Amino acid sequence: FFGFTSSESSKKRTNMAAPSVTVHMVCQSNINRSMATHRRLSARVSEFEVPVSVISSGVGQSVKLPGPSADRPNIFFFGTTYEQIEEDLRRKDEELYSRKGLLALLRANRDTKPAPERFEDLWLRHASSVIFCFEERVFDHVCELIQLQEEHHPTLHRVHAFNLTVNDSAEDAARAAELCVDFLKALLHTPDWENHVSEVVAQFQRTQPGCPPVLHALLLLADARPPSALPGA
């Protein structure tokens, strides 16, 4: 049993009453960049002063992984489990895909969730007020998709979309994951953070001089019609 001072107890009560925030990590195939940050944020969620949950997805038409050559990628449907993808690559050329780091990556992913998911499939099911992308064209695509959607989660009225451009390598994704979690802590620990995003971004860029520019877009959904049929509704 641990005791708290009166100020600590007050802070604890405030945190417990704070609204939860769902953060949605998005890349192309939900294999590397979005999953690296999904894993890292999940591991560090106890550091946050507000309740945080994390989901991740990809915006591609399919899941595309490097193959034996640039013109021979491995392509899978979204929903194919990470375990199934790993088994398929092992059958094709275990030595090659082990050397490329794909097998280890897929093993790490399957410890986090079963399968890569599409952004559109998660959009209506989760009220994600914060979206983080890792490539500018993915960021643009996500913003466009949201603005074109006629239906949104009924509890969602605005979305803060961010982008941190990252090379699609395991090493760069891991470094970006730490930056992303540090940025989210700075953001969500700021009182009334939704009205101070530009200041948080500017301060973060000053304290992380080697960090790529953090892009931000505020998407207002106040006039959106609620979904006609949410799963489980």
C-alpha cells in the first residue's frame, strides 16, 4: 500500500477524471513505422498523466513487403495475420527474410496485435482524436479521407492529425517511435492542450534540433452525420 500527500492525491484524482485519448498511428502497410510507435507507446503508456490507448493501421490498398527484388514485392490482404505473413516468408526464403529483418519485425508485431488493419476499417470504430502519420503522402491521404467521409464516430467532433516523416527502416522507425512518444507526452501533459498545439510543436522542435518537422492539421467534424451502423450498435 502506498500513501500520497494531499497534492499527490489531488493530482491522482484529477488524472483519473481526465478524458481518455485514443492515438491512431498510421503508415502505409501497418507493418513497420506505425507498429514501432504502437509498440513503444503501449510500453510507455504508464508515463502519461491522462488515460491513453493506442491503435494503428495502414492506408495502402494491400500490405506490401520487400521481396527478392524491387519489382517482386510480397503482397498480402489486410487482415492476414502477422503470423501467417511470417510463415509465408519463411516458406519462400527464410534466410533472405531473416537477413532483411522482416521475420523479427513480424514476431514483434504479433505480440502487439494479430494482424495489419486498414485505416478506413478502424476509422468508424474508434474515436481517435489524435492521429500520427510517418510519411507526408500518408498524412495528406488521411486528412483527405477524413474530410471526404460522410460518417464519423458519433463522439468525435475534431481530429488533430500530425506527421513526422520517417524512412521506412526498422532503425529509423525505432528512433521515430521514441520521438513520437516524447512529443505526445509533451502535448497531452499541456493543460488545455488542444488550444496550444502550435506552441507545443514549436517547443518540441527547439528541444529536438535533429527531429524532422512535425506537421499538424486540425480537422473539424462538428457537422458530420453519425454512423448509421457501428459494429455492436
